[in-house]
Amino acid sequence: MPKFGLCLGVFLGLAVLAAADPAPLKVKVVVVTTFEVGADTGDAPGEFQLWATREKFTQKLNVPGMVHPVYANDQGELAVVSGTTVRCAQQLMALALDPRFDFTHAYWILAGIAGVDPADGSLASAAWARFVVDGDIAYEIDSREVPADWPYGLIPIGGKKPNDVPHNEGWEPATMAYPLNPALVARAYALSKDVPLVDTPAMQSARAAYVGLPNAQRPPFVMIGDVLGSCRFWHGAAMTQWANDWTKLWTKGQGNFVMTAMEDQGYAAALTELATLGKVDFQRVLVLRTASNYCMQPPGKSAVSSLEEGFVGYIPSVESAYRVGSVVVHDILAHWGETYEHGVK
């Protein structure tokens, strides 16, 4: 009897501990924004604010390793601020490893602003990426010291000059281009391609300068187009040529550079690693970028003067990210069982 009583006491104690530790929240969709400029509500918005104010979030959760609280609701939706540049990868790793959440079936949507190639799009336009390309890992020679026949001083690892076919030296990342699930990308585009986007007189004036580039002169629209991520904020015609060449090189001609951002290479790398740990499903990853600015100058202007003009499409691009991204978020939540729970094939 004393032994039985001891065992019963231990069993009951474990049962109490188990009851005190609730099952992880099964997350259906995570909205990843990279920055907020001030408060989460009530002032000039960054990428996060429209999600915070327009979605029906009921909780704010502090996650160790993340600077900003995670917003959540009982529908299985989270919205986060990941931080910019490499901090995005670090903070998403911290989020996905928090035992309070189950991300094994979650969809991830990075919804943020970017620079757009005027050959492909216009201010406040939105692009769903098929590829995320890493623009950070390269050899670099200062442009003042490159040979006269080089277009720029960025060289693939193992190469001898720009656009050499990459040669594996053994220390660089195994992946430089991350293909996203084409069926999921196609569905996201089909759902959102007709979403009306904001236009302004300032944007109309800015795009009129891009003579000879018809896509740059269009009102804002939704498209499919790939993103290059680099921790450096770059600008200009020479660098835009590099981004196009780099995207084609690392995707073996399948990709088309449209948007330039500073976090997506870290976002893709972190989620890829988490997929190898069984924490996430990389076939459920999306990237949506919207154009706050052109990534190069119009004809007749210098790169410096163009950069100084700032972000003419900033507020409309933040609006575009919410309008386009939320259509897909709401579809995931509304059609979870029949369409999304088992993956979009």
C-alpha cells in the first residue's frame, strides 16, 4: 500500500504538470513583415501596422529571441516583425523553435516593400516570387578598379569575372537560389491578380519619367516576379544589370529579377534549415514584395539624384502588401480543410 500510494502520487503530480503545459498552438499561416517605424497602431505605418490594425488579433506573445511581440488569434494566424537584413533569419529561427507553436502545417507569407526593376513593374506594384536569390555571397572588386570591359565588380564564388558559371569552392552556402512551390505561387497570383491597388499623382509623375519602359509607366498591378535579397541597399542601372544577370545565373535561366529586398535570402535560408529539422514545410512558403521605389534611375538622370528622391511609392506599397497578401491569408483560413491542410500540389 505505501508503494501504491507513492506511485499514485507521482502519477497525479505528472498529470498536473501535463495539464499546466498546454498543447502547442497549431499555426495555419504566419505573416512575416520586416519592420515597423513607430507604434503598431495610430501613426505612420511600416510593414506591420496595417496587419495589426485590420486583422482580428486577440493576443500579443513575447518570444525569446524576437524583438517585437508576436500577434496571434484563435483562427491560427500569426503576424510578426522579423527585423531587417540578417536579423530576419535569426528571429524566425527563434520563433519556429518556440515550443508553444506547431508550425508543421503552417503557411509562411513574407509581405514587404522593395525596389522594383522598371523593366518589369511600377510603383506600388506587387510581385509573387517563384525564386528567392541570395545576393550576398560573392567576390567583389571596387568598381574603380575593375577592367574596362567589366559591367561591375561582382563575381560568382570560384569565378574569374562577372557571370562566370559558379564553381563550388566548398565553403559557400549550398543553396543560392530557393525555388518556391510553383502551384502555391500560381494559386496566390490567381487569387490576387485583380486586387485594386492605390495610385497617386506623385507616383504618376515619377513613372512618367521612365520613357521607353512601358511596365514602369503602368498603374500598379500584381504579377509573378522573382526577388533578390542582399544586405546592401543598392541602386542604379549597373547594379540592376547585375541583379538581372545574377538571378539568371543562379536559377539557370529560369528566374527573372523583379524585386530587390534585404531579408528574403535569410528568410528562405532559415525556413529551409527549419524544414530539415521537421519544424516547417518549405512547400508552404511564399514571398510577396511591393514596390516602394524603382531600383534604378530613369533616362537622363544619375543614380545619385534618383536615390535622393526617396520612396515615392512608400505608403501605397505598404497598402499593396496588405491588400494583396491578405487575400491569400483569408483564403487559407477560409478553405483550410479542403484546400490547404494537406498542401497545395
